[in-house]
Amino acid sequence: MEHVSLSAELGEIRYAIEGAHWIADSVAMGAVPDLERVHSAPVIISAILLLVETGLHQLGRVLRGEENPAHLLTPHNVTAARRRKPSNPVQ
């Protein structure tokens, strides 16, 4: 059986929010020397927040039992039980 770490999934969402925050702060403090990157920052932040919104929506569906948790399964949220080597089922 495959197991999903909801803690790891929330951690990834948190990292995305921190990234958007870092971009916004960098632009606000004038720490981005390239004007093209300054102009693209709002679009990048918006894209990050859209991914966060979608992730939270899907996570909510899983928690309410409306969606299969396996749909969240990715390398960053696999639990230790999933990482076992098939040749040694007891670890």
C-alpha cells in the first residue's frame, strides 16, 4: 500500500508561499538588479499562489474523503513505508 505524508505535502505548500514572499520582498527592497525580472515578478508570484491554491484545494478534498490520497503521491511526500526495498519488506 502506498502512503502519503500530509505533513510533507503541507511543507511543500509552505515552501512555495515562502518563495513567493521572498520574491516580493526582493523586489520591494530593490534587491533585483534586472528590470525584466522585476516586471515579471507579479506574474511569477501569481503563478506560485495559483499552485498553492490548487494544492490546498486538492488537499482539502483528500481530507474530506472526496479524493483518493494516492492522487497526491509524489517523491517529496512518500512515507518511509513506501521507500522500503522490495527485497526486504521488514525494515
